[in-house]
Amino acid sequence: MPKSQERCREIREETRNLIIKKSVLYFARNGFAGTKISDLSKHIGIAQGTIYIYFKSKEDLYEEIFSISDKIASNGKLTTLSKLPLPAEKKIRMMSEYVIKNLKEDEMFSAGIALFTQRLLEDEADAAFYKTTEKIIRQGQKEGCVVSGNVRKLSELYWGVVYLYAVKTLYTADAAMINADDLSRLLLEDRK
Amino acid sequence: MPKSQERCREIREETRNLIIKKSVLYFARNGFAGTKISDLSKHIGIAQGTIYIYFKSKEDLYEEIFSISDKIASNGKLTTLSKLPLPAEKKIRMMSEYVIKNLKEDEMFSAGIALFTQRLLEDEADAAFYKTTEKIIRQGQKEGCVVSGNVRKLSELYWGVVYLYAVKTLYTADAAMINADDLSRLLLEDRK
Amino acid sequence: MPKSQERCREIREETRNLIIKKSVLYFARNGFAGTKISDLSKHIGIAQGTIYIYFKSKEDLYEEIFSISDKIASNGKLTTLSKLPLPAEKKIRMMSEYVIKNLKEDEMFSAGIALFTQRLLEDEADAAFYKTTEKIIRQGQKEGCVVSGNVRKLSELYWGVVYLYAVKTLYTADAAMINADDLSRLLLEDRK
Amino acid sequence: MPKSQERCREIREETRNLIIKKSVLYFARNGFAGTKISDLSKHIGIAQGTIYIYFKSKEDLYEEIFSISDKIASNGKLTTLSKLPLPAEKKIRMMSEYVIKNLKEDEMFSAGIALFTQRLLEDEADAAFYKTTEKIIRQGQKEGCVVSGNVRKLSELYWGVVYLYAVKTLYTADAAMINADDLSRLLLEDRK
DNA sequence: CATGAATGAGTATTCATTCAT
DNA sequence: TATGAATGAATACTCATTCAT
């Protein structure tokens, strides 16, 4: 019965994804220690035991979520953007608009940013979208539109500020948000 | 011979302050749920029971620290600064230098900033140093040296970035730090 | 396959009742402060944590037991008895025999009496079987077989003595017990 | 300096007696496990440490109080009474009047009775006043005024009832009290 | 001697994890 | 697989006892 087996795998996949999706938000809001499996399972809408069918432990689930947090936050769009034949300023403005839009509309994006940045703070992990941003910054400094300074630190400042507003949206619905221009200004020189 | 009332009060005051002082760092680093009383008391250098002489519960201790986090971070210097007969640009640069110096040298400052900012996220508390910063920003916008925009949001951005680096220093000794000029630039227009 | 709702409710009901039943004896013997949850759970034959699934705290469990202590002690037999078309003397003798029999054979009865009487001392609660006894006493005084005096006080004396022997059986197996005649005599006049 | 030494001993004796006196009531009301040294010392009006100057441990203090509880309750009056050349009925009536008076006026008497009786329940100790009462009962049975039955059990019933009202006065100020006649009746035959 | 702050062993309570259904 | 009651190790909290003053 290959069909039934297939269906089974699908269901497994669905449940697993449901757990991950719902957990991202929960962990992002409450942290690892602040998240109880009993509360989390209620929030997901499944029994406590079910979580342990898909993940070995609370830590295992957290690791999983942590390790894909950058994938949750960026999803390839930025890489594509960085490769387009555009001036850096344009790229930065597009990136900022993309980020702000996502912060406003997609809680998973905010949660991904929050978790990923926390990880950075704790163990200096590295992310694709940091690298991408550095590339754009370097291009911009050559073109003269981006402020001078260490590209890594500029990238960190940029995404640090994004993190700030990500956390804000996780705690407060309709949080007062920075706009795309002000976010871009972190990197771009003021026009003369 | 009974101990003198006065001496007893002193001892109590001292122990209470010791607990608060040492707990600030611990809670700032590990959060409420991530802090175990057994570890905390070891870190303070007292018995577990002693904490409960001064605070009703772990939550009570956290609340206390949380609620005085702005006092831990600021110490009146900023208020004095804002009242000096100086151009806003000078004030902003001095403030940034002051902040960076403290982030580097005083873990309590970082911890206070971290806890206070978390408090802002959770219950929209208000802080003296936000108000003070807004005043300076307003002055700067009149004088033409500060970027245009909502003063509250600019103040939040400024202290948000300070928070980022505060958290960084709490997790990593000798964290790569923003410099005072770059911090000031969040508010100041680039020179033409 | 999820357990059926119905079966779950049953299991919960059973465990809750088991805890109550076993705790009655324990609390009656050792009092609130003298009862350790660790010992109690061992005595019940469950894990410590299980108690906290069903009761918020040790106090909560005690309150529950305390507040149903009259239900544990009485089981409607007395009410039935009081309504039979019998002379009061007969009723009193039957009541005493019933009580003595229960004291001897049913530890739960003794525990219920002990807890309930303590409750009376602490907060002047009222019990069905006090009222019932008062009714019988009143009948007996009319019929001339019961000693004169305030019915409430006579009822209290009667059940107070029952309490004495209840406590005795809780502490000592095969305690020297009062007999039914002597218990009845507390209310009945000596035959001329 | 013999005088000063003498005075010292006096002070010691006074403090020790104060602790015992105040503790009797406290332990009688709350039991051993239910009595906290912190509360007890507050109730006595001394520091916690002071108790440990006079008693090795909480248990030691309790033992002391326990072991003198019968001395607290009876104070020789009953022994004297039993030896007077009086009819048993008279002795019983006098004893009851003495007991009731003390229950009403002297909390220490009630506390002593309560503690002593609890001890009896737990470890079958023996008391002077039980023996004395048994002697009077035996005399009364010979004289025909006391109900027939085992003297030990009658004595236990008598003092058990006294215990009931002792406990009552410990919990409730102005508790409804049995009167001396009704108390005597526990032993005396109704008059023909 | 008396004090009361400090201690830490002991007790209450929570929560990640297991397992019978 | 999914469930949720049960478990017990980990954690919070209490309280008899000690000790520097």
C-alpha cells in the first residue's frame, strides 16, 4: 500500500511542521527557559506526548527551531536581490522595504529574526543574510552612497535594529514601527 | 547584649543591596525563568534562605530589580547634561560618549539598560532618560543638526541601539562595540 | 488513538478519590503541619507530583478533606434512624451501637469524626448529625427518658465523647473503647 | 560576689519559666509540628536565639512542657481532696467544681490538660490525677453513688470530657461550657 | 546573656518526559 | 500515531538552629 504510506508520511510532515511553526513564535516570545511544554502543547493544540513523537526533547525542538531561524527569517529573496544589476542604494532601499513589510505582516518573520539574533548574541553563529548584506554594503561604499566603516559592524547594526522592531512586534500588536527610509539611513549617507 | 538597632538596620540594608546588585546582572543575563535561586545565591555568595529573608519570592526579587532598572542604568548625569547651555550636537556627542564608556566599563549599566528596555517592551513603562533624550532631540531639530522625524521614535531608536550593545556586552566580554560617533549619527545629520 | 473522554474522566475521578480517601486517615492522625507530602504520597502509593495534578497545594487538599469531613463520618443512616416511628430511647441505643460499631471497624469513620470535630472547634461549622441528634434528644426529653438540659450542649457532649474515642482508635489499634450503653447513658436518665 | 550570682540565677529561672509558661499555651493550641520557633519567640516576646540558651532544641522544649503538663493541670489539690474524710459524692462534686472553675479562669490549666491528654493518647503515659480519680471512683462505687464499671475507663471518660472542654476554651474565648453537675453526672448515678 | 541575621537541611511544588491505552 | 495521566528529578521555599556582635 504505497499510497497509504505516502499519506502517512504527509500527515507526519504536517504535524511536525505545525509544531515547528507554532513553537517558533512561542519560543521567540518566551525564550527557552520561559517556555513550558504543557503551555506550548496547549498553544499548538496537541497533547504533550505528541511533541515527543517528533522531537527527542524540549532542547531538541528548540535546537531545530534555532537552527532554521535564519531560513525562517530570510527566504532567498535577499540573495536574489544582491545579485541583481542594480545600484547599492536601490538594493538597500528594496531590502528595507522588504524587511519592514515582513515585520508588519508576518509574525514568523519577526520570530525568525528574534531567534536568530539571540543565537548570534550567544554563540556567534553566522547567517546567510548577514553575508549578503555585507556584500551590498561593500558595493555601496564603492559607489559612495553608504557610510564608511567596518562592513561587518554596519551589517550587525542594520540587523540589530531590525531585531529591535521584530521583538517589538512580538510583544505588542501594532507596535510603532520604524519606516523603510529611516532603516535604510542606517547605511546610506544623507543626501548632500 | 543585643545588637544595636541601628547596626542591624545597616546590616539589613547592606545585604539587601548586595542581593539586588548581584541579581541585576544575573537576571539581565539569564532572564527570569533562566535564573535558578540555587545558582543565584551561589553567585551572590550567600545561602538560599537569605534571599527569602529579604524578598518574598523569586518573582518578588525580580519585580524589585525590574522596577528599579531605570535607576540602575541612569544616574542623573543625563538630566544635568540636558540642562547645560550647549548646542544639541555637543550634548548628543557627550551623551553618546558617556553611554559607550559605561557600556564598556560598567556591567551594571548594561544590565540596567537591558532590564529596563525589556520592561518597556512588556508594559510601556516610561523612563527619565527617554524624556531627557527627547528634549535634546527637539532642541537639535530646531538647531538643524538632528534629522527630522518623530522625537519619540528617534529616542526609542537611539536607546534601542544602546540596548543592542548592552545585551552584547552582557553575553560577550569585549564585544565588538559601536563607537560614539556612529551612535550619535543615529540622531545627527551627516555634515554637508 | 486518543483515550476516550469518558475513560479519562473515570480515571481522574478514581485517582482523586483515592487521594482523598487515603489522605483523610493521614491528616486525621498527623494534622496538617505534621503531614509531609512526601510521606503522604508514599502512603497513598502515588508520586508526589500526582497530588498536584488534582489539588493546587497541600492546603487545598486539606481544605477539601476538612470540608467534607462530615460527609465522610455520616452516611445518612442517622437521618433515616431519626425518622423511624420509634421511642427516643430506642433510637439513642441504636445510634450508639451504630457509632461504636463504626469506631471499631471503620477507620474512615473515626477519621471523619476527628476532622469534623476539629473543624467545629475552629470555625463553628454545623453538621447534619448534630441536628439529627438534637431532634432525637428533644423527642427523648418529651418522653422523659433523656436527661434535662440544653439540647445543643447535650448533642455536643455526646459527639465530643465519640470524638475522644475516635481519636483514640486513630492512635492505638484496639484501644479500650467505651461501650454503647455507657455512650447512651450520656443522654439517657438512669432507670429508677 | 555571691549576691550577683544569686541574682543571675534568678533571672535565668525567670526567663526559663516565661518561655515554658508561654509555650504551653502555644503548643497546646498548635501542636508540635504546627508551632514555629519564629512565631513562638514572637509570642513570648524574646529573640529566637534566646530559646536555645535554655533549651537544646524545639523537641527538648516540647518534651519539658509535655512532661510537666500533668503538674500544670493538677497541682496537688486533687490529692489533698482525695484524702479528706468525705463521702465520694462530695469529693466528686468538689473536684468537678474545681475543674470547671479552672477551665474558665486559667488558660494554663486548660493547656496542661490538653497537652497531657494528647500525650496519653500517643504513648499511654500515666498521671497522678488519673490515679487519684480512680481512688475516688472506687470509694464511690462502694458507697453506691458512682455508676458501676471499670474504674480506669470511668476515669478516662471523666478526664476525656474535661479535655474536650479544655480544648474548646483554647480555641474559643467564652466557649459554651459544661457545668459541674453535668460533669459529675458522668460518674454519679442519677438520684432516685 | 540576648539578639536577630545567616545558614542549609528539609519540605513543597513544578515540569520535562514516559507510557499504558 | 495521539492522548493525557503519572512520574520523579529539579527547583522554589521554609524553618530549626547557629553564631558574630
